[in-house]
Amino acid sequence: MSAETPKPPRPTRQARSTARLAVVQALYQMEVSGVGVEAVIREFSDHRFDRDVEGFQLSGADEVFFGELLRGVVSRQAEIDRMIVRRLAQGWRLERLDATVRAILRAGVYELAERSDVPTEVAIDEYVELAKSFFEGPEPGFVNGALDGVAQDVRG
């Protein structure tokens, strides 16, 4: 008779939300510093998770989800950027967007395009809420519109 190995508990929605916040922070950090994805994953794992970072609590993050999202965004960034540009107003370039907005959109587009296990509404809502945590102006509405457009492109 063999004993079954218990399955690890399924990460909570909050753990995934926290991982998304960490992904946005990591993407921003990578853009401004030029540090590679594996180095950033190690840094977050060793020094940022389970701590309060710049007013944001990263404890309880789903670290596996964080790594999957961050690696996925980085590996597909050129394609993701093309999807975002298709949803920008005519004449706008991705470089004109705030770096944090770019990070939010890149992570959101990756989830919409590659993570069919995440419902469209959940993905969009999560990234709009992240935008609200960083911005008080029009940016959350912009993120909502851009991600909704990409969702129509990739999910029908």
C-alpha cells in the first residue's frame, strides 16, 4: 500500500495578487537597472518577499506564480509590446508611457494571452487595481481600456 503525497495547498487569490504586485515592481526594476530576470527573481526571493517594500507588503506572495509570470513576460516581451502598441492611440509609442504603466500592461497582457486559467475579468481587475495603487490620475482607466482591448484581441 502506498501513501499518497499530499498536494500543497492551492495559493490564495491574495497570494497571487501579491505576486502580481511583485512582478510589476520587478519589471520596473529590470527596465531601469538592466538586471536580468533570474537575478531579480533571486533578489525578490532572498530579500523582498515577507517584507514591507516601499509601502507595499509582499509577504504571502505566490513565489512560483511570480517566477512564472516574470519569466513569461520577459521571454515574450517583444510580442507583448506589439499587442500593447496595437491598443495605443494613433501616434503614441510605448516609450511615451510611464515605466510603471508599461510594467503593469506587460504583465496584464501576458496573463491575458498566456494564462487561460485566469479569467479575463480577474486579470483585468487585478491590474487595474494595481494601477490604482500607483496612480491617482487617468492611468487606471487607461490600463482598463488597453487590457480590455487586448483581451478582445487574444480571447475573442
